Amino acid sequence: MIDEADRLYGLALEQFVPERDALAKKLRGEGNRADADAVKALRKPPAVVWAVNQVMRTQRGPARALIQAADRAAKNPGDRDALRAHGEALDELARAAGGLLSGAGRGLSEDAVLRVRSALHGASLDRDARDDFVAGRLTSEPAPAGFGAITAMPKARPEPKKPKAAPKPKPKPKPQKPKGPSPAARKRVARAEAQVAEARSALADAERDLAEARAALRAEQD
């Protein structure tokens, strides 16, 4: 980032946009179109982020102590001296933020100061935002750090899960008893048996008639 653009983050919050636009116009007039476009794209920080940038720029001692303590705690989570130094630096920077005034003479609310402290804490542990944080040119409020990061203590190891008991084998299904013939099937069988009986009776009658006809034929021939 060019020095003129870096200077914007040290101005009063109300001056950021007009000074940014004026710088972009100046760079474009000088033929530096790429720098002009980059400056024009810079976002105005929210009030809480603006306050973080101001204390990081002006309170160099506590800012340096905050970064060093955060790095020590990251290397050794059990370092109580690092934890204490980190908390003290946060308190000092938050107090400095409480004394900041805008261009119109307005100070930060108590809620805003608490958010500044939270942002300072989160940014001090965020390696990706480290360069912009140290330089005092953050553009967005860092996400709050989780409990493990706040205390800088290692997370408790989860208890090993007990092995699940083997599921009980399902009982074998009982063999079903074979079903008897249905009423419809019984009727069909009875009807067929009656037809067979009738056929046999008719056959016997036919055989008797045949025998009588043959006997009559032989009598005539004699």
C-alpha cells in the first residue's frame, strides 16, 4: 500500500472518504490509474475498527506488548505470565480507545469500547490479519475469539468413547403353518367330483345299451 493511502487510516473517521476520493483523483491526474483505482476501492472502517487502528498507531508500547504476549501464549498455552501480559495490554489499549474523540468531538460508548477490546483480542490472535492489524489499517471487525483462544489454554481432550455393545441378534421368525385350501377351491373340487360321477354313470348306461344292441343283432342273424 502506498504511503498516502496508509495515512488515510490515521485520520479522523469523518475525513476518510473525502480524503480517499481526493487522493484517488490526484493519482488519476498523475497517470497512476492502477494506484488510483486501488485507493478508490478502500473501504471506510466502522467506528470500532477505526478506534482499533488509532490505538495501534498511537499506543506503540502496549500494542507491541499485546503482540508479543499473544505470540508467547500461542507457543506455550500454559505460560501464565504471557496471559497476564496479554490481558494488561488489552486493558491499556481499551482505556486509550475510550478517550478517542471523533472529528465532531464525540467519544465512543461503553459498548463500543468493549467491542474495541474484543476486536483487539481477536486480531492479536489472527495470523492472517496480523500485518494490517500491526500497521493500524484494518477494514473490518475481527470475529470474536473462542473460549480456548480467550484463555489461551489448551482444550480438554475428549474422553474416549466407550465401544458400543454388539446388537442382539434378531429372533428368527417362527415358521408359518401351511394354510388349508380355501372355500372356493373346495367348491371347485366338489363340482369336478360330481361331474366325474355323472360321466361314469352315463358311461355305464351307454355300455349297457351297447350290450343290448349287440345281443339283438345276433338274434336277428340267427
